Amino acid sequence: MVTIRIADYIAINYQIAIALVTLLFLTHKKVTMMIEFKRAFNALAFVIIIFTSENTLAGNSMGLVTDVLAGADSPFFFSAGSHQSKPSCSTQGDHWAIDTATPGGKAMQATILTAYALKKKISISGKGVCDIWGDRESVGYLVIVE
């Protein structure tokens, strides 16, 4: 027959109780960390979707510069190849718009006119919005490719 003293019984139960509390604490900490990870992952996924969705709605084209239109008090309009993946606001065929009142717009206009004069192709990426002229996509950037 095995006899256990009361003091030993209490010590064993005390150690088991400590182990259970430690296990519960670690499990709680792990669950809390998993919840925080899930929140961080969801926030990151949201940011990625927001920043990539604009790019998927932005148009692009590549080709020779055609249909150049410039006025004294208006933006600079042009076409260069087939305008693909354009936003719904861009309803005027393959045309693009540039605000020539800004330094960046003036630089893009000079690049376009240079490509036009040299009969070089340009590659255009849009902003996905028609904020310069209501029915033409605004140019984000462009490059002479030939």
C-alpha cells in the first residue's frame, strides 16, 4: 500500500496547478498573438488591394504620337496607339490629357512633341482618373521606347 503524506499531496497538487496556470497563460498569449497577426495580415491585405486596384483601373498605351491638340487655355491632348484598360471616365477614344500649367506637364508635353517630331513610339501609363479633363484619362508617366 502506498501512503502519501498530506504535505506531499498538497505539493504535488500545487505543482500541477502551477503547470496548468502556465499552460493556460501560454495558450492565451498564443491565441492573442494569433489574433494580432490576423489583424495585421488583414490590414496589409487591405492596403495591397487599395494600392493595386488603382493601377488595375489605370490605362496604358504604346505607339506613335497622333492627334495632337493644344490650345491657349486648355490642357494638351494627344493619342499614341490603342488606349487599353482605361477607366470608365475616359470616353474619347484613345486620347490622353496633360496639364501643361505644371512643370511636370510641360516636361511631358516636350517629350511627346519630341517623339512626334522624330516619329518615335512612346509608352504611356495613366493615373486611372480624368482629373485634368472630364472625358480623357490623365497621364501618369510616359517613356520614349524607340
